[in-house]
Amino acid sequence: MMMKKIIYRISISLVTITFLVFFYFNTNYFIRKQEWKHGSGSSIGDFLLFEYKENFIKGRTIYMNGIPTGRIIFCAGKKLIIKEIRTGESCYYINKSNFQYY
């Protein structure tokens, strides 16, 4: 009986940690700190860098040169999916950073 309880607690802990990691990868904070290169699909730019104040994320909207250009659909750490506002097409970007967690 005790062994089942330990396995259950370990399983719950692993599921919780996995959920938190995926949740963090989807935050604007994580996305802003990375360097994104266009991979495939439509494009809102060859590189997405948010170190300039004209390029920023507000809510789930990406602004390039102060103009709303895309909406963040999903981020899985190394992959970023964006829906281009102008055309409605999907854009796929690849993380070229070394996962900066600061």
C-alpha cells in the first residue's frame, strides 16, 4: 500500500513539473528573451528580436516597429507558432538562443 502512495506522489510531481515547464515556455517573458529565426510558413520577419523598444509583446500580440503584426499561438521552447494578423497565415519560428532562463 505504501509503495502505491509513493509512486502516485512521484507521478503527480512529474506531471506538475512538466506542466510548469510548458507553461513557462509559453510566457511572454520567455519568448521576449529568445532570438527567433523564421523556419517555415508565412513570415512577420526573418528574425524576431525583442531587445529594441519598437519590437515588443503585449498580451499575446507581437508588435514590430510599434505595429501589431502577429498573435502568439504556442511556444514549446525551441518552436514558436504565430498567426500573422494581416493574412491570418501561420508562421513558424525556431529558437536560436541557448535557452536564457534569466
